[in-house]
Amino acid sequence: MRGIDELVNVDDPAWPELQGILRASSVPVQVLPGDINEGRRCLLQMQVTGRSALGALALHTGGLLVDNGWVRVFGGGSVADGRLPSLAQVNRFPTDFDPGWHPATGLVVGHDIVGGVFALNGGDPAAAGRPGAPGHMTYFAPDTLEWEAMEMGHSGWVSWLLSGRPETFYDGMRWPGWREETAALAVGQGLSVYPFLWSEEAHADLAATSRRPVPMREVLGVAADFARQMGPSDPGFLGEV
């Protein structure tokens, strides 16, 4: 187990490069100010260094609001401009460092406002009921109620989010006016879509659905409940918000 100084004080930290990617991105992104103590707590429990994008986001940000806030990328927890929880809070880290503790099914690193969940696979994804390789990203899709392999690591995922390519990824889950509806949400809110995104009605005419702001935990809870009832399997832990 490495101590916090060893994790923080590294050669070639990822943050300067990540800052450049954030500045160059054509995608609207807000970098939330973070809680340095909470960020260090995240780093210590995850045992990742500041050389990684995961470590850099925890140390230097309270998280990211990407594409007008459609995707929330978790970091060290925001201290202003809303209440985006930290990686530690979302994943229920122990209050004090526990070298024997690991996320049971994978590390939740992001949510989108319609109930999509981005998670980083652990060492045995198949045992956790997740597709993809160890250390690769997966996505719980609210329009299919299934986990999907993304075939990229966390740093690649962050670059992908800021590249504009999610526009194609979200084809079929965004309606005319989604940007304005998204930007109007508080950080703790998501959008309840009815008929549900997985329904034939929503697939046939997404623009005709009705949408209303609700607590994000409600969006995730409804998606998890329907996945257990109608999906191929229990989706497992989707994050604490």
C-alpha cells in the first residue's frame, strides 16, 4: 500500500495535459472546484497516483459537468457551484482508509442525467456480471437496461467525452431542446422520461416523451428497478447520489 505523499507527489502528473484537453475541447464543460482533503481521501483508497486522469480529477477538481451537464464526471467532490459528490461518496468508500476494501462490482465514475452509469471494471468483470476487460469502462444504458462494454480505459473515456464523439453515442437518447432542459437542472437532479427510454414508444418518437426534473437518485432507482424486473439481470450498484 502506498501512502498519500507517494500518490500525490509524482513525476509527470496528468493534470497539466488534462487541463490542455479541457481548454481545447469544443464540448461545453465546467470544471467544479474541489475539496482537496476529500480528493486525497479518494486517491488513498483507490491507490492511484496523480499520473492518471482518475487521480488528477480527484486531486484537482470537484468533478466535471460535460455537454451542458448531460454527463457528470466524478472527482474530489465539489465545494461550490452545486453539490456534486466525490468518487468516495458515490462509491461508498470507507470513512477511514481500508487496504482490504474494493468496489464490489466496479468503480462508478460518471452518470448522465437520464440514468446512464459509467463504471470502471474491477479485476474480474465476469464475476460481477459486467462485460468488457478488467480496467475498462462499461456503461449501463437506460434505453436497453443492460451494461455495455466501452473498450477503453478511464483516461480514454475522459478524452472521448471531450471529443464530441458522444453525440453519436447518444443518438436515440437526446431530443430537440435537450441542451436547454439539461442546463436548467440542479447538480443533484436528473430527468425522468416518460414513456421510459427503454419502451417502444420512446424508441419510436423520443421527442413526444414528457420529461421532468427529479432527484438523480430517483432516476437511477427507477432504472435499476426496471432492469431487475424486465432486463437480463440485476444491474447491481449504480452509485450513491
